[in-house]
Amino acid sequence: MEKTSKSPIKSILTIVISLAFAGFFLWLALRGLDFKVIQKSLAKANYLWVLFASVFGLLAYWFRAIRWNLMLEPMGHRISNSNALWSISFGYLMNLTIPRSGEVARATALYGVEKVPVDKSFGTIILERVVDLICMMGFLGLTLLFKYDAILSFYKNSGVNINSTKIILILSVLVVGTILFFVFKKKLSEVPFLGKVVSFIDGIFQGITSIFKLKEKGKFILYTLGIWICYYFAAYLVCFALPETSAFTFADGFFIIVVGTLGMIIPASGGIGAYNLAMKYGFMALFISIGKSADFGGEMGLTYSFISLPLQIVIMLVMGLISIPMLAKARSKAVSDKEFEN
């Protein structure tokens, strides 16, 4: 009884903290804002470009589902692309309620329809995050190459302080911890209460290392590129909806996706507040780099965020809500098929 009572309290507390983050960052983004400028910009926006952007947003879901299938195959699990799609969609929906809960929800949803062990699928999800980080660093590299002035200005305005010592310390602990785990894995697995934990961690490592056993590495790279090209156009095309940002270049698009990704990393509900603030500072930096007013750039960044972020949330909500009956249907089919075989 004690466990069940703590679980809802923990979930509610997580949601409250997440909403507090969102509220705080939204306050930072909106303070001193001239709402009339944003209202005028939103009123004259061409929302056909937003529709085009949404197509790429949805296409990224499909590419990610197919790529997930490729990652699970080396471990002997050939899953349905549609089940992968709806599991991913369900995970994103959960992220809107409790940040970072979507990864576990996604793995659990897939187990319900495909019986893929949660530890192994969770391992591939961690691998996805590593691959996504590498891709984001690629965009950062392109941004540094073409928009160095904007990056420098964003860094100064955002107040972000990168502590290299802490980063090195965290990485060192992770490396040493991993080595110790594999050295003492056999002995730890013999301890009754640690056996399941070791087995779960081992399953995660199997998922992470599945990239080295991929049968179709070319397809994996192709779908990864497809995902991030879709992300790029989903972010960049929204610029054309606003007259003030319609002249932005491809290089500006690289900068926008990097700044937007940094904003979404912060554990605020749906990225609300953090994404808006990141875009405010990001567009200020862009406008400064082309010799325009920083304040006007901040207003345009917020205007952009009031179009781009709701677009992302609507896609998550629509796909996530559709995923619930689709996963239920797939689960019922899986149960009936198993009974028929018996």
C-alpha cells in the first residue's frame, strides 16, 4: 500500500516541478515584451508554410520508427513498423506530461505489442539519444562554420556557463563505472537482490551495442540523415511564415535547429518557456549578426516560437492520442494470435 501511495505523489511532484520550470522560463522570455508587435506578426503570418513544416515533422516520426526496427533486428526482434511508430508516438505524448518519462513509456508500449524486452529496447533508445547528440553536434559544427558570430552572441546573451571540469568528471565516472560493471558483472549477478539489476543493465548495454551488429548500416545512416533533414525543414520552413524572417538563409536554419534543440533539453513541460526563451536569445543573436536591432530580434524569436512550439505540441498530441487506440488494438491482436496458436 505504501508503494502505490508514493507513486502518484512522485508523479504529481514531477509534473509540478516541470510546470514550475516552464512558468519560470516563460516569465523570463516574456518580461518587457511588446505583445502588439507579436500580435501583428502572427496576424500577417502565412500559415501554409507551417502546414509544409508539419509534413516534415510527421515524416521524421516514420523514419525514426523504421530506424528503430533496424536497431532491434540484431537482437532477434523484427517488429512491425506501425507498432514502432505508435510506441514512439505514445512516448512523446508521455513526455508532454512528465518530462523524460517517454523513453520508458515507449519501451513498455512496445513490449505490450511485440514482447521485446524493455531493457533491450530501452538500450536502443539510449543509443538513439547518442546518435541524435552526434547529429546535433554536426549541425553545431555547420553553425560554427557559417554563423560563428551568432553562436558567440547567443552564448553571451543566454548566460549559459559550460564547466569543462564537471563534464570531464561526469564522463570519467561513467567510464570507470562501466569498466567496473563488466569486471564484476558475474559476481554481482550471483547476489540475489542484484541479479535482476545486473540483468537489466546488461540488456541496456546489448541495446546500445546493437549498432555494431547492424546488418544494414547504410540504411541506418540514411534514415538518421532523413530524420534530421526533416527536423531541419520542420524548423526552417516556419521562418517563411513570417515576413520578418522569410529572408533567413540555410545557415540561419542550422543555427535555429541547434538553439531549439538546446531549449528542448531543459525538463520543462513540452519545452514551454525554455524553448521560447532559447528562441528569443537565438533570434536576438541572429539579428545582431546581420546588423539589426536585438530587441526586435527577440520579439521575432518569440513570435517564431509561438508558431513552432505549438506545431510540435499539436503533432505530439495528435499522434500520441491516435497511438492509444492503435496500441490497444495491436495488443488485443497479439493476445488473440497467441491464444489461437495455443
